[in-house]
Amino acid sequence: MKKKVLITGAAGFLGSHLCERFIKDGFNVIGMDNLITGRLNNIEHLFKLESFEFYHHDVSKYIHIPGELDYILHFASPASPIDYLKIPIQTLKVGSLGIHNCLGLAKAKGAKVLIASTSEVYGDPSVHPQKEEYWGNVNPVGPRGVYDEAKRFQEAITMAYHTFHGVETRIARIFNTYGPKMRLNDGRVLPAFIGQALRGEDLTIFGDGSQTRSFCYVDDLVEGLVRLLNIDYVQPVNIGNPSEISISDFAEEIIKLTGTEQKVIYKDLPVDDPKQRQPDISKAKSLLNWEPKIDRNEGLKITYNYFKSLSSEELRKTDHNDFDKYIIK
């Protein structure tokens, strides 16, 4: 019989790619999403498949899955600053009640759990690049705390269920990821830049542009997650691309990619925004025999072509300037 996997946040960016991958690998997939930030059009092509089911459900409420269940991938959560600052309570609930429900279900079913943690557990890091042993520099009561602390709690309760209940668990600390199916209007730097370029707007940099990010193409990330699920290792593992670039240089890359002539404008840096972000992937290399294969130029071309294919209505939508409203203090 085919193995069965539950993927929460299935209609989101990463969740939808995971649904496709596990179906391709021969699994029966149950996708679950309350659609608060996910989009059905990310997965609507899967509805015709016998190997896919969709549950419109909030994981912060009790989860019932009939029959056997082999794996749970908990990817339900707002992931962009605009989203989690607009819906802070829901963000905290999905990282606490949601993971509690998933772990309880795993315990009852004897299923293995992989959770989507994040590089945000490191906060504004004082260590560079970030190793898994670094405990972070997070402001729990700052505007980003609703997301950062939800993810830190998620790691803690996952480890507790492994230690005290023997649940098989895996923790992936995911760094900036990009690719098709991202939302242009979620405020993250890559879709924001491409969206602004496509609309003929100036590119907005928050801060002086010297802060850095490291971008991993989604196919590489999914491969790393699958490998992590299939090894015997319960401590957190960084999964991301260590190729680091400043936001200013990245803006110039986007302008060159899109062939546009926008200016770059600067606004105040959001509160607690990390100045540096680069994963140390030594563990992923040694444990998973994994490292990214798709370089940024190739991945950006694919992503740009996806965004160009969107309707004019979708291109017009933008919440990027809501940073001013939500996190500039």
C-alpha cells in the first residue's frame, strides 16, 4: 500500500511544492489548509488525482485523519512579515496549538513528524554564518516576536514529544527560499522587488541595503527536506543556500534581470530586522549529502518567468509599503 502523508499549509508556497513532490514519489497526500494565506490555485491541479485529498481545516483546532498515517509535515504558518504582523494571534496559535495537535496526532498514529522551523529563530544574529548550535538573539516582545517565538516554541515542543513520548521528529531550519507560487504581495524582498519592477515602480530597500540574505531555490529546499525526513537525526538542521548577497546588490540583480530602469529608494529599517542571514550547512552536507544545485541566476529566471505569467490584476496587488504601517517604529 502507498504510504500516507499529511502536509499542513498545503496551499502555501512551500506546502504546495511538497504536495507535488510526495505525489511524484508515490505517496497518498492529504493537504490541509485554512486558506488564511494559502491559495487554492497552487494545488487545484492536484484535485483530480486519486492520490490527493484536501481538507479545508485550521490545524489550531482538533485534527482528525481516518485510517493509518505515516508522516506529518507541519508547514502551516504565515511566513512573511506582512502576514504575521497582520494576523499575530493566528501566527502564535499555529506555532503552538497547531504543532501540539500535529504531534498529538503523530503520537496516536505512530507517524513521523517533520516541522518547518526557520532561520528567524536566530533573530538578529551575533554569529555569522549561523550554525545550529547558536541559540539566537530574539526580541520576544518586539513586532517580529509573534513569528520568531512561535517557531522557537514549535522546536521546543517537538523535541519534548520526541524525548517524552518517543515520537519520531525532524526539525528543518529553513532559510530564505524562492521560486514559482510565491505571492507577489506578501512583502518578502524577492517577490516585492520583482513585483515593483514588473509594475514599473522604484525598488524599495528598507535600511541602507548593506544587510544580507541568502536565497535558496525551492526545488533544492524540497530535496533537502525529503532527505532530512528519511534519516535518523532529531536535532535541528539548517537547510538553505549559503551564497550571501547584500540587499543593494540583489536589487541591482533584479533590475538587470527584468531589463527595467527603476531607481532604488530607501526607507527606514524595520524594528529587529536581521542584518545578516547566511546558513552554515555543514550538517546538511555531512548528514544528508545535500547542498543547493541551482544557482541564483538560473532560479531567478524561472521565478521571474512565473511572475510575468500572472494576471495584470495580481501584479497590481501589493502590500509592500505596509511595512511602514506595521513594523517601522
